[in-house]
Amino acid sequence: PPDVDAGDRGAARDLAPARVSSPSTLRDAPVIAELPPLPASLAGTRPDGALVRDTDGRFVPTHDALDLFDYFFSASGEEPDAQIRARIEAVIAAQLDDPAPALDLLNRYLGYRAEARALFAEENAAALPLERRLQRIRELRRAHFGDLAEALFAEEEERWRADIERLQVMHDPALADEERAARLAALDAELPESVREARD
């Protein structure tokens, strides 16, 4: 898949200032009258994710935004993808003074999702070892998100790495039970606190 060009990567870095305020949620957004009611699976639910803004009100790309996009796309099959996208765009427009960076992230994410689905619909990809499948996902993410991929996915990919190492230790026939337990405990101790909490 095509990589983002250097200009896109520079712009992406500019979107991630250090000062971050509390994320905004859909409760901040006004009702969008021209859109129909939420589909049945989302009715009465609270949205996952958020559009995070810095203290100057600028959008900061984080995994929270991807969670928000996925909240709406979880209703795929109940309504057309074009309508789901319209809902997301309406939320972005309602919450951000400058929606362009968030819309760019949405475009990249949808391109990544489509390519990932196509890749793993192929039998040869499904037959790859787990570590290689995860590596293909990493490659797709960096192709679509460039330098942003680290900020968006680093924690999840660290969990993947740790889980692969755990599987290798658990299935190593050369290890005695006590040595296996010690190595698993050591792997857990190396994880960042946020990753340990997410795994738990």
C-alpha cells in the first residue's frame, strides 16, 4: 500500500502537541437533526472513545479517536457505511473548530481497515504464523499512518509483543515448571504499568 508522503508525516507530527486537555465526548455535541436516530444496537448506549483536544482546542490524534470511529462502525450491517461516516463527520464538525485533521485521520483509518480486511480475507494470509500476521498489521499501519502509527498503536503492539513472548515461554518443552513461571513473571514485570492494566 502507498505510504504517506513526507509532507503528510510532518503535518501529522504537528498534530500531537504536548499539552493535552480532557477528551471531549459525544455529550458535548449538539443533536444533528438531519441524521436519522441511531440504529438499534447503539440506541441507549454511551459512545466509546473521544476526540481529544489540546489546551488550545486543536485536535490531537490518539487511539481514543479510533475507538470513537469504531463505536459507530460497530453498527455496520444495520445502516450503510456512508451514513455511518456521515455520523462521524457530524460529530467531528460539532466538536472541533478545525475538523480537517480529524477528517484526515478518519480517511486514513478507513483506508487501513479496508486493506486489512482484504489482506486477511486471503487464505494464505490467514495461514501465516501469528507473529507474521501481527507484523503484516504493523506494516499496514505504518503505510497508512506514517509517523502517527507509533502514537496510535504503540500500547496495543507492546501487548502483542509480550503475549507472543509469553506463548513461546509457555510452550517451550525445555523449561521446567518453576523456570517457566519465573520467566513469565519476569516478562510481566517488564511491561509498562498501562499495558499491565490493559491486559488485566
